[in-house]
Amino acid sequence: MGQTMGQASGPPSGLTRVPAYAWAPLVLLLLLFGGVLIWLMLPGTRLFQPRQISVVTDARAIQVTEAANAELQARLARLQAAVAGAQCRADGTLTVPGGLTIEGLLPPGPGDAPGSRASADPQPVLPPDPARTIVADAGPLSQANLLSLLEERTAMILTTRNGQVSSTGSGFFVSPNTVVTNFHVIDGSENVYITNRSLGKVHQVQVLKTMGPFNTTGGDFALLQVPGLEHSYYNILQSDASLKLQSVIAAGYPGDVLDSDAQFAALRSGDATAVPDMTLTDGVVNTEQSLSPNSEVVVHSAPMSQGNSGGPLVDMCGRVIGVNTFVRQGNLRNLNFALSTDGLIRFLAGTGVQPGVVSQACLPELTRPSVARVAETPATGQSPAAPAAPDTTGGGIPNFAAPVE
């Protein structure tokens, strides 16, 4: 009986007990795999770009949110007053209390033809149409409207690693052959390229200077040089005047839009002449804050997402007022942060780049829109005759309802 029990306590017949040290390689491999997985998930690695900057503490975020909410409350009250007092004139022009249009124009007078230029309120109820916003400093390489200026002077940034596109971002020209973007857009890349519709193709660039990462240096800038290029560039606004409630536009190439762009797919496949479309979002400046002694930011309501990093925040006179850098995601709303131009100008000092710096307040000019004139009712009180149906048989308005061959 003792012999039988002794045999039962050992390993089964034909098997050998594995010593504990034999598991060491597997344990080490699992630990190594876990460490690599944790590293890949950390902000700043190649898989995940940082969603927010850690220097924006919860306490600071609460302060910024409170200031931004106060500005939004003021804007909401203004919008509600505009809606309550809005009137539609006989010529089709909508006016709000104060007698201006929603774009900040005086209603057209007898000598104001469609397309004529007119001064506008710098704080309108709604941002004006950038295609009708006149830019005084457009320069010889640009058309004189804000939309064309944004298309020309904003650039898409592409970085490569191991011969493949690894990340994208945005940037903008600050001199004929230099472009500014964020440090975190190009950090860790092997090669950097830029493109936009006016350039027509991809250009490789050289990195001249960087400042970052933000949470250790207080800056997030990179200066890129495009050899042999002579291009139109933005002026930079530097002013002590408040920017609150100024209308602004965020220009760039957000990744969630690029994902559905056929031109971007062609570009990634090797077509250097394929240029994705730029994305524009508008809003207003909510507040201006100092995150640290050397880190000033502009908080605004123009929506941004990953890929907007490094792009310009532009006022309605076509001047850069900030460098879009990050979004602080909150429970109820997101805060959009642009690094101020004070920090950008300090960064450019000593590089040899001499950007155009202006300080004048923005006094936008617009071309007047075309409005449909309402036919006057005859003195007899009869309704005006209905217009004749358009000729769609040739030479008139095309018949879009016809079957497509």
C-alpha cells in the first residue's frame, strides 16, 4: 500500500517534471511584450498622437472653461437679440438690431451695386463669407479675397518613416520659402514634405529649428525651409488689444476629413501631384490665457481635430493670430487652443526669417452679395405675373431632371 501511494505522488509514467527556471524565457518574453504595448499606447509614440497637453491641469482647464463659457453666454445673448429683432427688407436683405446685416454690413443704398466693396463690423452676428472678404495685403501672388489667401498660404504637412507616410498635419507660410508647424507634427520623422493646391505637388523641406515638446519647453513650434521656393505668406498679428469675440477661421487638413478624400488616397499611393482639399471651420475667440510665463494661448470655438495641428488661426483680415496646437476634451465641450503669436515671434527670432508683423485692428471689407429683387405689386393691387418657365431646350438653364446617359 505504501509503495502504491508513493508511485501516485510522482509524475505520470513517461512524463518528466519541468523545472521552474525553464519558464523564465516565456515570462521574460511576456514582460517585454507588455512593456512594448504600454510604450506604444503612451502619448507621443507613432501609434497615438497626444490628444491634450499635460501642462493644462484640471484646475487651469476649469479656469479656461469658465472664461470661455462667459464669452459664449455673451455671444448667445447677442444672437438671441439678433433673432428677436431681425427684419427682412423688401430687397431681400436681412437686418438685425442696429441696422446691420448678419455679416456686419450696412444695407445696400441706391449706389451700392452687388459686388461693390463695403466696410463691415469686425464683430458681426455671423462670420462673413471668406470668398467675399477682401484682403488688403494680398500681395502680387494672391487674389484679393480671404478664401484664396487661405488656400494659397496654408500647407499640408506629411512625414514619412520607413518610406511610408507616417503622419499628417498642417502648417503655413511665414516667408517666401519657410513654413511654420507644430513640433509634435514632425517629431520622430525621417523626412518632411509639404503641399497645397497652389504648389501643385509635394515639396521636400528641411527642418531649420524646433521647440518642444510643449509640456517641458512651453512651446510647440517647428520652422521648415522649402529650397528654391518664392511663395506668398501670411502676415502675423501682434497686438495688445483684446481678441475676444473676433471672428476667426481655422485652416488645415484634419485626418478625419482626409480619410474620405480620394486625392489623399492617391497621394499616399505615390502620386506627388494629388493634393487633398483643405478644410475650413469658423468661430470666435472665446478668451486669451497664459498657461505659464512663456506660454500664451488663444481659446476659440472653431472646431478642430487631429491633423489641424500646426495650422493657422486667421482673422477676417487674413492675419495669423495663433497656431492651432491641441484640443482639451471635456465632458460637455472641447476647448480649442492655439499658441499665441507672441510665442511664435519669439521662436522666429534669430532664424533670419523676417515675417510680416502688423498691429492694426481688423476692419474687414466685403463685396456685397447679389440679392433677388422682389417685384413690386402694381397700383391696381393685382399680384405680379408669375415668371415664365425657363427654356431647357437649349441655351437656357440646363434640365438637370433629364436622364443621365
